[in-house]
Amino acid sequence: MDFKNIQTLTSNDMSTVNDLIYSQLHSDVALINQLGIYIVNAGGKRMRPMLTVLAARALQYEGQDHTAIAAIIEFIHTATLLHDDVVDESNMRRGRETANALFGNSASVLVGDFLYTRSFQMMVKLNNIEIMSILSSATNVVAEGEVLQLMNCNDPDTTEASYMKVIYSKTAKLFEAATRLAAVISNQDKLIETAMQNYGKHLGTAFQLVDDIMDYTADAKEMGKNVGDDLAEGKPTLPLIYAMQRGNEKQSKLIREAIEHSNGMDYLDEILDALKQTGALIYTQKKAEQEADKAINSLAIIPESEHKEALIALAHIAANRSV
């Protein structure tokens, strides 16, 4: 099953999710409408809300709350993107100008705040304290992850364990909430809830690992951002951490200085050579595939269905995508 098949399978539910997103974006403040619609229309695969929809259907849920949760998840994710692009001083995302490049940093931060608070208004309407607890906790952990990543910036002594904690917090936690909540609203037992939680966690980890690989391998036009952005920002991602550990003295020193001084783009070719020679990209890819396998194994407890097949396919896609 490829991604187009998955989109077809979820099209009815995702149409409802998209309608809800646009209706909840509405504000009496014109700039919120303008910037909000710009960022929501910026492309993307809607991976996180799609996970909630697929997981709910795989668990034979027949209600409507899954579409509201999916929209909430997308709002939280979009808010983090708005804030991230300001922090990272990014000017390109998904092949378009970032909102902060177009509307300014202040507007981006404030509309991000609007999306966070709107998501919490939507949570309240669901009138389920467990849903609120999971989503509020996830949002808090994502914020912690972003701060931890900021602390790790320009620190070449960042460990693999610290890096993995960052990507769990800033990326995998929201994936985890997206799939766990499908079990909550369908009144599954704790074994299935934990299984769905683990699926999302491992899938999100695989997704981010591959994202970090693509910072050095993908075509800028296809990826929708500049190659080497993480390097330019001094972010010690796993490929760099591994290459520093396994490289020769010259390679390790070069990467260390690139992270410390955020000047890696001046030595991009040499660093790319070091990543290849040390097998850093292969190592990171294998870690992503291991995480995808863990995600798939977590699904063994749920019944066979077309939606389960789609969840399995998404794990393979996340670990092996090129864009």
C-alpha cells in the first residue's frame, strides 16, 4: 500500500478534518485568518491527523471525536512549526517562504499562540478529561523538547542519548498522542492503548531520524528547505554525533567546530564526505528502520484490517522516504 492508497482510504475522514481545521481557524482578527490559512495551506501530508484517523478506524471506532482530535493535533503541530521557524530563523519550509519570512516574527509567534489556545478550546468541547490530560501533557513535552534542542545547539558534546530524548520530545511525543488517543476514544483496554502509544512513539522517532538524514541527502527543491539547514544552525543531530565518534582526528575536529560555530556550510563538502566515510548516514538509517520495525510489531495485538495495513505501510514509508 503506497501513500496515495492511504490518502484514498482516509479521504472521507480527512475531508472532515480539513473542514474542521478551516472553520476553527476563523477569527475576527484579519491577520490571524490570513497567516493561519497560509501556514495550513503550506502543503505537508497531514501525517499526524491521518494517524489518528487510521488508528481509530483500525480499532473499529465509529464515532466522530477522532476527527476533532485529529484537527487538534494538527493545530498543535502547526503552532510548533510557526514558533520553530522563528527560533531557527528559517526562511523556507515545504518549498515556500516561511510565515515569519512573509509576515514577520511577531505575527508568527502570536498566531502560533492563537493556534495553541484554539486547540485547547477544542479539547474542552470534547468534555473528556483523559483526552485533555494526554494532549496537554504532549504539548508540554514538545515545548520541553524544543528547549532541550536549543540547549544542545552549538554543543558538540551532545550524546546520542540526549539527541534521542530531544527527538522523542519534540517529534515522537505528538505522534504517540495521535495514536494513543484513538485507543482512548474507542474504549480499548490498557494493553491496546499502550500498543498504540508505542506505535506512534516508534513511528515518530523513525520519521525524525530520516528527516535528519535528509538534511544531508535530499534535493533542496524536493525537500522544501535548504540542504544543510541543521548543520548551519549548529544542531548536533545523530549523523554528526556518530561521525564525530567514528571519524579520524581531522574529521572529528571539523564537525566539532562546525557545530560550535554554526559555520558548517563553509565546509559542507568535507563534512558530507566524513558522514559517508564513517557510515553515519547508514547507521542513522538503520536506527530508523529499527524504530519502524518496533512500530509495526506494536500492532500485532490489534485485528487485521485495511486500516492496520495502512498503519504498517506508513511505518515503512516513514523509514524509507526520500522527501
